[in-house]
Amino acid sequence: MNFKFVYKICTKSEWQEIKDKGQLVGSKKDLEDGYIHFSGEDQIKGTLEKFYSNQKDLILLKVDTLKLDHLLWEQASDGNMFPHLYSSLDVSNVVDEFEITLNDDCSHNLPANF
């Protein structure tokens, strides 16, 4: 598992709002849970299938963990360890963005390196 980067899935409109504000305080689900949900590289596909089924207009943000002081890896109900950020995310920590498209069968199409 690569601990240098974590990934955040959001809609294109959420990403634009994050860029406009300069930070992410969290989605509705993040705010309810008290932290920003991220995925490790090997968890992205599962997160898409579980929480974003048939959803289009998604962006995958690649986030550098080096400056994230309040990032913890915690066990989820399925037993897997997921990264959770207990603070806002400054947009300067986002090092790349990838568009996630839907295939004809409504599965998500990720960039080739995933």
C-alpha cells in the first residue's frame, strides 16, 4: 500500500467549488461522519462501486499526504483500513486530477494507471 498519496472522489461541481474556496471541508457524508473520506489507490474501484454506482461527472483527486497533519488510517466496518482526514483539505495538497467516465455498461472507467 502506498502511503504517499490518497484519493478523493467528488463530482465535477464539487471540485470546482473546492478550487474556488481553496479548500475542502467535506461532502455531506464527510460532515456527518466528522472527517473527510479518502481511499488508498487499491481501494478506488471498490469505493466507486459501493458509493458511486451509475454516477457520472466524477473526478478523482490525487492528494499528497506529506503535509496532512490529521490523516489517520482507520478500520472500516468491512475490516479494511481507510484514510480519514480530521481537518480541511487545502487545495495545494491536490497534485493531480482525473476524470472518471461511465462505460456503456455503467461501470466506471478509470485512467490506465489504476
